[in-house]
Amino acid sequence: MRLLVTGGAGFIGTNFVRYVHSARPDWHIRVLDKLTYAGRRENLQDLEGSGRYQFVRGDICDPVAVRGVMSDVDAVVNFAAETHVDRSIMDAGSFVRTDIEGVWVLLEELRRGSPAGDSTRFIQISTDEVYGSVEQGLSKESDQLRPTSPYSASKAGGELLAMAYFHTHGVAVTVTRSSNNYGPWQYPEKLIPLFITNALEGQPLPLYGDGGNRRDWLYVEDQCAALLAVLEKGTPGAVYNIGGGQELENSRVARAIVEATGASEDLIRLVADRPGHDRRYGLDCSRVRTETGWHPVTPFEEGLARTVEWYRENVSWWSGIKSGEFRKYYESMYGGRLSAGRGPSAGGKV
């Protein structure tokens, strides 16, 4: 198997490359990554001497770069995307370019006839956020998409375009919609790595709204196992929900992080909510379980403990990140909210 992983130097991409490199020792893996703020080549540097891994710096929106890396591959797994809802509120244009136009460039190269033709598998990584807020019950793959943020709208656009190329041009597309991932190598702008690193530094944990928003949490290694199962056993033209089945309120996650890091619960600060903050997501994952045999195996408490341990042992990886561009972003997003926020001792219920 000759596998192309786009966005392979980001969070889930890094974990997936490492997982496949270990689980499939006869596979050759090529990574294409633009190395924007959340992509780091050093995440995979120890694989570069293996003879089965190649890194190429490039943008999925660049047809020349895409053609150069896709000419001899059997499968493409597309992680390349702008992914943070907060940033999409600030700058939707970059999300449209990467999450829709970039997908189009990849699909066009497959349509134009790489040597492997339409037998080249294409896995488009999407998100449970395309369903919009689901107050009760679980979303099925056949449910209507109701994205509410620029991020989720761009991901919905990318996956719909991918499916259009399956139906119109016969490109062997499969879509996965995953719940919130967490684990090692996650850029510290998302809730769990931000709260872990802030807690380790003794900094406030800015919790949106009343802390009651609910998410289903999936340890990233379980996600990688699911994606490999879909790649090997999934059906072209199908959509697969991938969830951890571990739904928690954000306030509960914050308290679990405080406990796991040994920090004070006084660090938790309720802050003004972000616009259009979906209240809840939930996924029906019966299709992926039935068709591939995959199921998640990591309890949230165990996965969180592993994640906290990784950030404790890799301070040099994230401490440099939390300066420069990140610091400017953090201040613009949370500075005013924190100054007006409140913690449990000030009357905020967490």
C-alpha cells in the first residue's frame, strides 16, 4: 500500500501516520503538509530514517504540489484543513479555501486519472459538527446536515463535494464524521490541550458560557484505528460516524483536567460564550461497528490521564507554541473575556 496523508503533520494526522507506520509495516506513507501554525514536521521526524516514510511540504490548494505527490499512491486520507471554530469566526476565508477548494484540487487530480485511476481510495475526514446542535438523541449518517459555524459549513461543503465526485466521476470516496478527538500532539488552542497546559502553568481555564455544552470525546488512537478500518473495510460512497460514546459537559471535562493535573479548581473561569456555540453533539456509530468491526476501547479517564502525562513530559513541545502568534490569538480571543469572567468563588456555577 502506498498511502498519501495530507495534513499529516497536524494533530490527528500525526497520530494516524504513527499508528499506520507501526500497524502496517509493509506500507509506504507519504505526508503532504503546508506546515501552517498547527502543523509541525518534527512530530514525525523520528520516522524519516525508516525508509517507509516521506515528507513533502506543500499545499492541497496547489494543483502542481498535489499532482507531484499523488501520481503513484493507492489511497489518500485527507486531514488537511482549518479546524478551529473560534478561528473560523475570526477568518472564514481561510476555511473556505482549504476545506473546500483544497478538497476540490485533490478530487480533480483523481478525476483526471492518476495511474491508479478510480481505484485510488479517497477518505475525507469530516466532523460531527456538520449535523449542527442535537439537543437529544444521536445523529445518523442519513440525517440532514445543519452546520452553524463557518468551520462546520466548510467541512460540510468539502464532504458534499467529495460525494459529488463519487456519484459523478466514480472517484472512490468515503467520508468519516468524527466526534471531538483528544490526545498527544494536539495544538493547544482546543479545549483539552489548552486547559491542560494552562493548568500546568497555573493559568486560568476559560470555560465558555455556563459550561453546560456537551461533547462526545474520542481518544485519538481509537480514531486512528477506526480510520484504518474504514480504509481497509469501508465502502466507497458511504459515510461513517466515528464517536467515542463518552458524552460529557465541558464543565465536567474542566474539573477532570484540574484533578488530573493537581491544579486548583479556582483556575476555572466562566467567560462570555462564543457566537453560535452548539449545545450538544451525539453520534450513532452502528454503521462503522457493523461494517468494519471497530469500536472504541479507551475510557475517557484513561485517555485523559495519558494525555496529561504526555503534556507533562513534552513541555518543550508546547511551551514554545504558546508564545508569538498563539499569544496574540489567545489575548484577542480570551483577554477581554477573562477580565470580565468569573470563577466558582465569584458566583459562577461550574
